[in-house]
Amino acid sequence: MSNSSSQIIDVVIPAHEKDIDILDHSIKSIRKNILNVRRIIVVSKKQFTQKAEYFDESKYPFSYKEISELSHNVRVGWHYQQLLKLYSAFVIPNIADNVLIIDADTVFYKKVRFFENDKPLYNISKDQNLQDSGFHQDSFAHITTLIPEILQKLPKKYQNISGVCHHMLFQKKILQDLFDQVIKNEASKTDFYKIFLKHSKGGNSVSEYNLYFYFLLSFYAQHH
């Protein structure tokens, strides 16, 4: 496999105090088992580890308080952490074009590569019968409200496949295109995060990983 600069990955781990016990194990496993990692950055309200870079979540363009107000105090943490992930590529200085978001409780026990011949690789969830899953149906409705074109572009065989698997490789240019399309589809042309929350139905009705995953399958399938 090529080690070209196009495959360099910066890892971002959003973390909370509840993640402290597993966080260093996760960081160690990333350094040992994920190929082409340059930086590992933990995003949190205060520094929880010396094993990786620290980025203060207060530097994001929104606060927990604002997200609480915009989400009407419903599953605030759920919405907040998803937006921390989605915005990391645009907020953290000098970050790579490939941003691998990893949930803080995830440990890699085997060697993993996220590129093959410069094409990013993606995993899918083991969840089945997604047509019977309230979360999947609600989050898919949220996604297609943000980007209605996905309903026409996404092959039906992929609508019952989930990309939610505790990590997601974001590419900055594609993520920017996603943001731009969401804003273009909204009459108010306001910030992405405000649109994201405006159309949330509360509870677990949003999925940042599937939003990006279905956007890829709909608009960039030939590149992945």
C-alpha cells in the first residue's frame, strides 16, 4: 500500500469524563494498529490524558449551552457530541484532509488500514432488519430532510445498510460539500449546526455517521 500524503490521517476523539478509564487504551491501540496516523487529538472540555494532543471544545463555534437551547433540552449531549465530530475538520488548526473520528470507548486489537490505492475504506454496522429500527428510520428521515436528493440518488439496496460502527473517516472537501448542500437546501441559509438541530425530532433521531455515509454513497460512490 502506498504511503502517499493523500493517505495521512489525523485522528479525533471526542471525550467526556466517563471515558477516562478507557481513553489511554484507545489511544495506544490507535498508535499501534492504525496505519498512516499522524496526529491524535482528544476534544474535550478539559484535558483528560497526556498521551495525545488536547483541543478545547470551547473553541468550537457553538457552546453546550447553545446546543441545549436549540435542541430544546432534549438529548443535548447526543446532539452536541455529533456536532463536535462533524465540525472537527474545520475547527482544529492544521488538521489533515483525512479526519478519522473515533469514539472514545473504541479499542483496535488488529491492524487496520483505511485506504487501498488512495481510495478510502469504510465499514458497515452489523445491525440487521434496519427497516424495523425506529432509530434508523428516524435518522434516515432527518438525513433526507437535510439533503432531499439522497432519496433519489441513494440506491435502495443501501438504504437498509448502516455506516454506524464507532468510527468514521471524514474527508474535508466532501464534508464541506455536505455542509454546503445542507445550507443551500435551507431557505434561511444559516449555520449548518442550526439547520441540523432545527430538523431533529428529538431523542436519538440524528446520526452524524450515517449522514456522511449516505452522502458518500449518493454523491461520491465512484471515489470510494
